[in-house]
Amino acid sequence: MKKIRIPLAFITVCTLITLAISTLSFTTWFGLDTYEIYLNNQSVFRQAINQPVNLRVLQLDKAAATDQLQVLYRHCRKDNGPGTGRSIALKDETGSTLRKWDFADPTGTNPKMTIAMRDLLQIAGKNTGHRLSLYYTAHELEKEEMLSMLRFK
């Protein structure tokens, strides 16, 4: 019977490749668009674009009409910065746009897009029973991106 000898260098390389692949499977990819949603300057939702849509639910049952919802979207193509020609649309489950907010290109240290909760609550009140979602568009995106489904109860 002939013995098979596997060189130590080959075993080491295979181990390192396996370790690298398993480590990368638990981290977000470099160059991935990310966004964060704030309620009154407190982060309530953070998401990377590669996450499943069913995890993108923002619970707003405790939000008051005087509150402000802010979105900070970071594009991978612009040094992880904000986009240009930005807008956020509120749509129902059929894809009908209920309201659209356009935002100026960021010029300072605060690239957040701010929406008054009073507006969201008013639209939600008129559309009881409908599933509402926020969509983001910018010149840097090929198509609109669904940010989050909204729950008010």
C-alpha cells in the first residue's frame, strides 16, 4: 500500500482559504449602499441594500406628529457619501405614489433628508388598511430602492 503525503504548505493554503470565505460570509461587502433612518436624530433603523425586504419594517406606532423622520443614504459609488437629485416617495402596495419629497443636494455636514411625521401620519390616516413603503431615488441609482415598509399600529 502506497502512502499519500500532503505537503504542509497545501494544507495551510486550504485552511486559510476556508477561513477567509467563512469570515467574508458574515460581513457586508465593500462598496455596498447603506442607509439609516432616524426619528428625532436617534437611529431607529439601519440597513444594507443586500438584506431581505421582509426585514425592512419600520415601526412608527409611538411617533408623534411633532417628530421628524430623517433618512441618511450612503452610496458606494460616491466615497460612501450622499447622492444627488435625491427624493423619497411614499407608496402603497399597488405602487401608487401617495406623496413625494424632493431634497436639495447636500452641501454641508448634514446630508440627512427630513420628513415631518405629521405628513406621514396624515397620509397613513387617509390610507388605513394599505401597506405603505418608503422608496428612495437619486441620480446615482439605476432604479428606485425600497427603504422600508411602514407600520403605524
